[in-house]
Amino acid sequence: MKKGKSGGGLLTTLLVASLIVVISIVAGVGLARYGSSLPGVGWLFGEGQPSTTTSPVVVEGVQKLDRLDTVRWTESVVVTKNTGGTELRRFLTGEELILVAVGEVEAGIDLSGIGEEDVTVEGESVTLQLPEAEITSASLDEERTRVYDRDQGILNLRPDDTLLEEARREAEDELLAAARKNKIEETADQNARGTIRALLTTLGFKEVRFE
């Protein structure tokens, strides 16, 4: 009798376990198929639309360009500078020099300050708010800039370094004025947009707009 009860108990346990497995499978299939329509738990089983967040990636990619210098303007200018005064003073202690200056002016856009608020992503399109292009540097080429001629009064035994520095500053001002006259900043803006558009295209965007 004890063996019969033991065998019956084992059979009952196996039947219960099998029933639990069947119920679990049926419940799992039902939840997978109809779970999204059940109140309160539907959000656990519903299929959401795929989404992509790309603004931070765009911002970091653009910021890596940092200060994007896209134009370099090279020009030469001749500056004649003298100490002024009367004819007699210039003859005795005056000085006149001719400076042939060659310099470079660069322009570009500072991209380090672009934030997420400056970038709008809509699917495969991206819109950027860019800062204005500006002149970033202007300097004389020391190897190519030289004093072409220098005349000193008969009593002037020492060249006037101040006069030379004034001539150099005037040369830089002339270079800046010429670069602005030729719209160096507009060219820098156009070139920067082309560079950024190429970068964002490699990130997968098909349309790039600027504001």
C-alpha cells in the first residue's frame, strides 16, 4: 500500500507540473499577442516606434572642428613713412623709410560654442544655427617683409625704431581693409558651410540646412 501511494503521488506531481508548463506557454503566447491591449500592462508589451537621438552626436562632431579657419588672404602693400616737420628739420634730423610688407589675413567661424539648442534634427535632415564668420588673425610675414629704403638726416645717426613700428601697423591695417573690401568674411562663411555639410553627410544626413 505504501508503494502504491508513492507511485500515485509521483504521477500526480508529474501531471501538475505538465499542466503548469502548458498554462505558462499559453499565457506567454497570449500576452505576446494580446498583451498590448490589456489595460494597465499594455505598455509593457506594446511595440514602440524606433527612435534615434542624434543632436549630441552632431554637436560633438561640429565642435571637434573648433575654430574653423576657411580663408587665408595673402597680399603685399608698400608703406612710405617719414617723421614729418619742416624741410630743414627733415634734412637735419628727420627720417623716411619705405616698407614693403607681405601679410596674411585669416577668417573663419568659432564652432566651440555651438550647443544642442543650435541644432535641430528631423529624420534625415539637420538644421544648424551657425555663428557669424569673423577675421581670426592678421599678421605680417617676417621673412618676406622688408625695409626697401631708408633715408636719414645728416645729423640723425640712429634709425628711428618707432617709425618702423608705425609703418608695420599701417601695413597691417591696409591688409585688413583690403581683405574686408574683398568680402573675406562672406567667403569664410560659405567655405565653412561646405565643410560642415560634408561632415554631416558622412554622419548619414541627406539634407543639411543653415540659419
